[in-house]
Amino acid sequence: MKPQDAKSLRSRLVPGAFFLPHLIIFSIFFVFPFFYGIYISFFDWNLFNPDLREFVGLDNFRRILFDSDSIYFRYFWNGLRNTLTFVVLSVPPLVIFPLIIASLMNVEPKGYKIFRAIFYLPNLFSIATLVLIWRWVLNTNVGALNLTLGELGIDNIPWLSEQPFAWISLVLMTVWWTIGGNMIIFTASLKEVPDNLYEAGDIDGASIFQKMRYITLPYIRNQLIYITIMTTIASFNVFGQPQLGTEGGPDESTTVLMMYIRNIAFTGGRPNPGVATAMAIAMGVVIILIGVGQAKIIKRMGD
Amino acid sequence: MTLSILFISIFTLAACGGNGDNDLQEGEVALTFWNIFTGPDGQVMRGMVDDFNDEYDGEIRVSTQTIPETDFYDVFNTSVPQGEGPDIAIMHMRRIAQYAELGMLNAFEDMIDADEMGENYLDAAWDGGSFEGIQYGIPLDVHPIGLYYNKDILDEAGIDVPTTYDELVAACEELEGVVDHCMPVSNTWPSQNLFISSLFQHGGSDLDENHYPAFNTQEGYDALKVFHDMVYEDNISIPNVTVDEDLTLFRQGNAAFHINGIWMLNGIKESGVNFGTSSIDTLFGDEQPAVWADSHNFVMPYQPGMSEEKEEAIMTFIEYITANAMEWVEGGQFPADLSLLESEAFENLEYHSTFADVDAITFTTTSPYLEDGFEPIFLRVTQAMRNEDADIQELLDDAESEGIELVDEATGR
Amino acid sequence: MALKAVEDKKKRISFWILSIVSIVWILPIIWVISTSFKTESEAVSGGLNLIPREFTFESYRYIFTDDQHNVLFYVFNSFRAAGLHVFFYLIVASLAAYAYGILQFKGRDKMFWMLVATMMIPVVMNLVPLYSLMITFEWINSLQALVVPGLGGVFGIFLLRQFNLGIPRDIIESAQIDGANHFQIYWRLILPLTKPALVVVALFAFMANWNEYLWPLVVLNDDTYRTLPVGLALMQGNYNIYYSRLMAATTVSMIPVMAIFMVAQRYFIKGITMTGSKG
């Protein structure tokens, strides 16, 4: 083999050496279930006796998307509406708030390591513990929050059983729980911004917002893309908080799509994995569209 | 850095000593047993299993796996169809028909004489484990709901325990000023079970012979209206009580009455409240005494080809446990085994004997489509309790049409 | 001079804002810890007092002397599974992130974004096919079942790649001119430069594995490798919630991970090159 052929062969092999370990594991443990799910969505799938499955083509999709008489249509659209509500309500605070906190800590005030730990701590709890804590705190008649408000002369607020409080509660507990994660990513990425730029900004008398817009944002743009997309995905997939916290209520107004999907796929009395995976795929398409839009916007912002 | 090394070494050292299973001896039959009894209940059950293993040492060895109730059916649905299920499991009786119909349970058919064995158990509990004439479940216990009442509060107000709805309304009037809450009722769990009791007490029924919803009747209407009235007409409960809030209020001594299952007995004992129990069999309606209950049954999950020795071992185990279930009962259950139910020891249990009228215990219809056809009404029970302007008939109609649709969906396969 | 004054002022303002917010933030956690030291009846009575009226260790004694469940053993198991998982995941993910972030090859970005897209479709029915894989590999009730399946996760690759993108090309090119091959660049240059990001990925991967509940519940049959979330659930009764004990168990499970976090914090230092090479 000629030297230049060997070199080009090597240069073509090198990327493979780096991404193959992941790709192999990914193919086995992810791609297989992933395509399994897609495959199922074309069937009336019997969870207990896969041999008894019936091919129905796109019928599952048709039913959930278009067949207004079907109960699955109601489930899908109610679920999607609720999920979108949650996404719109939760993603902005989950991105902006940690950025502010991380920026504040970036100047390294006294005790900043302790502050960081405090904000991260809730992230350590499991979903079950999280909901347990907040159900207790937000309990209408015996919860800490209402007891405190009571001291201030405010009547009991039904945090978990009436709107709009139910949404507020869900967003509140989610922010408390997951903000730590985004915060440390911002922390790490803010370290990449050169100090001297801030100093120059201060000398020029730039305001906080100007510094944020022109100095910080360009440097953290890549991580901002990551955080926005991942937070959006996470909010779309929300399950534990409405399931255990508000039980999908009141009146199914917080029953998010993932709750319907999980229930229909598996746990509910009558599993219909075909319909469930069709819903999941539909939801995935929505997420992809939104994710692409977000990435484009952020990229343009940085220019 | 040193701190973390310290931590790691402490944990590593302390971690010595997991729970190892002993090895099997020659000729011992190994049985795997899955149950849903976590926490303190689990300790009692484990004690019984250990006693069994001691007594049958060398012949049968049962190893237990416990799975929390909320996740049990997830694990079951994953493992059993792929052949990785256990030899014996505990299942709620109301689910047996569905799993039997799906082919996920092996029948006890050839292993027992169903009629003869059935004589030993409470009729309703035995029948509930039978589907299309074949026995799939053997009942371990029966757990009804009942009324817990605060003795001190009732004494202070000078009233007796109510047994009918009118008495309950009157009691709440008397109790105004004596206690903050009369009988708060959570509008989600366990209101479903209270509703079922109400439905049967009014002479209504859950499903018809075609597995379709049968609750959209005058009786069903009356049964559902009670729940609306409890909150908005008769001041029995304040609105918007969330799950466990009613329990907490009772445990704090701020509520006079609380309806919950017998399984809550220990939880309420531990609260320190001076309480008594009473049957709710005529509390909502007067057509027919009825108390909702479910039952934990032994079932045999689907497994291809089981040996005869195993089958015998399973029967030995089941009979042993159900006959020795007294400790289990004390933990907060009713026995299904008649010899225990009618025994003096049971009669002498302070709270059990008054908790529920055994003859009134009524189970939901045995049908593989119970959840499809009947469950939609539960959401509407919640809505009736939440909305002052709830239209009861509309709620019933909605539930019925959703139930019909789900049953069609299920049977149409 | 003047610059230092501005610095100090920033620090002071920041300190006050952070203090107020964090006090509110930490209240629920203080409640958790305080409840763990209350008697069960006081815990249920739900008063606002953060200091227990009757301070007791009874809940801790209960969970540590439970003869059926050894909490420390579960913590150890969780540590072992999560630790192994993180170790392998960092290797796998950083290698892949190098490919998608530093290397240039045809279809690189397309491949990368397809991977990201797979994160967007919720895999709902993964329990069943994964379980059947476990049966095929004979990994039921094994440590591998806890460690390996998650190694295909994309989030770490995504995050590391984003950090890799920010590394100036001239650094890499000058290393190549000096004769370094890609593996050496990866090992000696990129990894150290992205240490903070690696720590973040390690932390997230650790937490994700640590908090897994349903999968270990399904795939483990006995106590041999049982992890903490499952163990804790088994210690709770199905209906009777013993708040004090639950909070004690929660507090115990928080400690090891908090310890890890405190250690990880060290690595959130300034990127070495950034202050140097610019300017």
C-alpha cells in the first residue's frame, strides 16, 4: 500500500475508533428497543402474546391524530395540550433562573461553594421523594405552605387540586428539583469566558444586560443550545410530578401525554402498546420540530 | 479527598453482609414466591414463610421476592410473558379474571377439588378467584373498608356511632364546634371503594352480563349523588380533600370519622387516637347491606410445564399460610379461611370484630373487563365531589360511554 | 484599584441575593432532615416547627437495624453500580464527543444530530425488549444489567461535544504540527481542557444511575445487587406512610452523593487555556 493510501485509510479509520464504542453499545441497547417500538406502532400488539398481534398499518396513528370519536384521540390531544402547557411554563424558568444564579456565583462571593451545594442538593432526590416532600408542603389543610400563609391571614390555597395552582405547583417543584443540573452546566461554561473581557466591559461602563448579551452569550452559546434542548426534552417527558403530585387532576387538566402513554403501554388494565408507541412517536416528532427551531434561533442569536 | 476515601471505606466495611439465600438441599423443591407486601406487612409475611421453611426443611424451600404494590403489575407484565415469572404470586382478586383471560395464569384445576376446598373459605372470596368455572385463585385474606371513629370526640358530643346516612348527617350537626372536621373524604383514593359500597347499598351494579357498564341507573344516580351531597349539601366533608389528608386529619384528632381499609389499622393505632371501628354496610344506602372489599389471592403465573412435585409443594405452601394467617390478620386483614374467620381468636380481636359485617362483604363483579367498563366512573366520583354544580346525570352518561368504548376496544380483539 | 472596588461590590450584592434565595431554597430540605429526628406522631402532626419538639434517633435506629434490609448494603450496591457506570460512560462518551466535536469527517454533523434526535423520541416500550436482551445475554440479576444498558446514552456526548466545539482550532492544529496523533491530542489536551464538563457528565450519569428504580426492580430478583431506591421502597409499607422513617432513609441516601458533589466541585475551575491564549 502506498504511504498516502495508508495515511488516508488511517484518517478514515480514526473517527471510527472514537465513535464506534458508543455506537455499538447504542445499537444494541437503544436502537433495538427503538425500532422495536416503531415496529409495534404498526400493530394491534398483544403485550402478553405477541404472536397474536395484528397488523394495522397506520391505523393507530390515524386514530390518535384524526379520529375524533375515538377515546385515544381524546387521550392524545388532551395529553399533548397539557404537556405543551407544562413545557411553555417550565422551560423558560428552568433556563433563565439557573443562568442568573450561576452568573451571580461566578463572581465568587463569600461562601459560593456552599450556595452551589444548596442549589444542587434537590437534584439528588428521587422523584418519589420529591413528590412526597412537596405533597406534604403543599397539602391544602395541613401543609407547611398554607400554614405559613395562614399566619399571614391568607386562606388555604388548594395547591394541588385546583387550577391555576396545580400548574404553579408542578412548575415550582420541577424548578426546585432540577435547577441544579442546569446551574452547574452554566457554571462550567461560564468558566470559559475570559475574565479580561468582563474587566474591559466594566471599564467601558457596560450594564449587566449589555455584558450578558455581548460577552457572555456568545461564549456560552453552545451550552445554551444543549441546555435548552435537553430541558425541553425533559419537560416534554414529564411524568412523575403530575402522576404522583396532582394525579393528573383536577379533571385531567394536568394529565400529561406521558401519563397516557405509560398507562396505555403497560400498566393500565388493558395494555395497547401499539397505540402507546404511536403516541410516543407523534410526541417525538413534535419535540424534534421544536428542538430544531430552538437550535436555529439560538445559533442566530449568537451571530 | 480524604473525607471521601473515609466515606467509601466506611460504607464498604459496613456493607459486608447482604442477604444470601441458603443453598438447596438434596431433593428439596424450590419455589419462588412474589408478593406485594413491603414494610411491616412484609415482615409478618416473611416470618410466616420462614416458619414454613423451617417446618418443611429438606422438603420445600420457598424464596420470596417483594415488589411494591404500585409497580407489581409492571414487573409482572414484563417478566411473566417471557417465562421469567415466579411459581406463586399474590394478586388482587379483582384482577384475576383479566389475567386468566389473557392466559397469564395457570389454573389450580387439576391440583384441587375446587368445590371441596371452597368450603373452607368465605364464599364470595372463593368465587371471586374463579373464572369461567375454573379456579385460578386461592384467597389469603379479605380486606374491607370500614369506619374509624374518634371515641373521645363522640363521647364529648354525646352521640352514638352512625350506621345510616341520616344518622351520619345528624352526627355531623351535633359535632359542629366540637371538632374541626366531621368526616373529611378524599376525593380521589379511596373514594372509589366508598362509591362501590354506596352503589351496591343502593341496589345498583357495576357491570352487566355483557361486561358493559351497568351503573347508569336510578340506583347509580342516587349512589353518586350521595358523594356530591356529602360535600355540598350535608356538610359531612369539606371540599377538596386530597388523598391522605383525610387520614392525617383523623390521626391528628381533628376529624371525628374516617373511612378507610382494615389495612390502615396499625397506622391509626400508632397515631395515639382513642378510636373504635364500625361497619359501613348501611351507611350510604338502605337497599342492601354492602361493604366493599378486595382480597389477596395466591395465583400461579403462567409457566410452561410445571412438575407434579412443584404443584404439590405449592398446594402445601398455600394451605399452610392460609391456615396460619392469624398474625397476618392481626396486621390489618380479615382472614378468608373460615376456620380463622369464625374462630374465637378472631372474635376477640378488638377492632376487627366491629370493623365490617362479614355477611355484607361484597366484591365487584368477576369480569376480565372490570377495569375497562367500570373504572371510568371513578373520575366522575371525584368530579362530583369537586364541583358544586356537578350534573350527576351527565357524569354518569360520560362514564358509561367511556366504559362502553373501552370494553368494545378490549373485546374487539 | 477602582477595579477591585467594583469586584468587591459585585461580590457583596451577589452574596446577599444568593443568601436570600438559598434560604428559601433549602427550607424543604431542612424539613426533611428535621422530620427524620422527630417521633412518628410528631411527624404526622405536621406542625411548622423545624426543630423537633422531641428529638429522637428512633427512625434512624429503625432503618439501620432492619434485619431484612441493610441500608448501608444498598448504598454500597448503588455506589458500585453507579461508579462502574460512570467510569465506562466517561470513556465511551468522551471518545465519541471527540469524534463529533474535534475530528472532521464526512457526515459528522448529520450523524451527530441524528443521535440527538433519538433522544427526542421517548422510548416507552424499552422495558420489554431490554428485558428480553437480558434473558438472551443471561444478565438477569447481574451487575452488568445495571451498568451496561445506560452506556448508550447520548446526553453526555452532546454536552462534551458542545464544550469541544469551543476549543480553538489553533491549539489542536499546533499539536498536530508537533506530531501528536489524535489519541494523544484526546488524552493530553482535550480531556484536561474539558475537565469541568467531564465532571458534570460524571455527576449526571452517576445521579441517573443512582436514582434508577423501575429497571433494577424488574431486572434484579434478589438482594445480591439490590440498589438503594428499590431497597427504600421495600422498607415502606404500601399504605401506611411512616414519615419520620422515610425522611431518615432519604437523609441517609443523600449523604454519599452530597459527598461526591463536594469533591466534584473542586473541578469547576477556570479553563486553563482561556485566560492564557487569548489576547
